[in-house]
Amino acid sequence: MEDPRYRAAVLIGPPGSGKGTQGQALVDQYPLQFAHLNTGDLFRRKSASDKVVSAVAASVNQGAFLSKDLVTRLLDEEVAQMMVDKCFIPERQILLLDGYPRTLEQIEPLDLRARVVTVLYFGGLDNSALDERMRIRGESQGREDDLLTATRSRSISPTSWNPL
């Protein structure tokens, strides 16, 4: 029996480490092989339109994580919509999961839905480099979740950040 789960590659690393940039570069270079789902962009977009998500957006802007159930619901909805829109074709593409899972409790729901074929860890930058990237991105994109207090609470230190 064939595995019904879609194939995924997990991109993990501290905020500002380049997950989104490299994920998009892979899709741009190999659009028939990869689709990209940036969970941070998804959560920001949903927080503007979804009452449940907007209720927790303030805590996200302070660096807190969304609940496992809420994250799972949002990802399921987004992946389904990507399939409807033909942005993700599971039979031929690997879905690049950018920034998910972020906690150990998110691994089980992911495993039920996706067959992770690889994990790419984006690390090696020191705090000052990450701080500068986040400052520039926060200012240029108006992202409250990129303020130093929010990113610090998401443990951006390469020495203390604990990848799954």
C-alpha cells in the first residue's frame, strides 16, 4: 500500500537564519520539484483575517508560539488550499515546511500528514548577525514579531537554540 502522506522537507533554524530566503530560492530554481510554505507568513496573514488567530496575534508578536491544535488546523487548511490552487502537487513536489515544526509537540501531527524526507538546519550565525537581520527585516516589513524582544523569546541564540 502506498503511503498517503505528502513528502516534506523541514527547514528549521532561528528567526533570521535564511529559511524563507533559501526555501523560496529552491522553488524559484526547481518549481516542478518543490513548493514552499512559510509558516510565519501564513500566521501573519491569518492573524489579520481569522478571529481565533487574531486573538493570539499579540502574544505571537511578543515571541510566543501558537497552540499545537491551532497550528495544525491552519497548516491543514493552507496545504489543502495549495493543492486546490495547484501550488502544491504532492505526486511530484516536496513541500518545504519553513519554520514548522517549532516545538516537540508539533512533530506527531506532522508525522500523521507528511513523510519528512529531509531536515535542513539553518544555523551558524552569531547573535549580532541575527539581530541585524531581524532589525532590518522588522523595519522594512513592519513586522512586530521581528522586534528584538520577540525574537529573543524565540531563542535565537545559536548556542541556546535547540533544534528538534
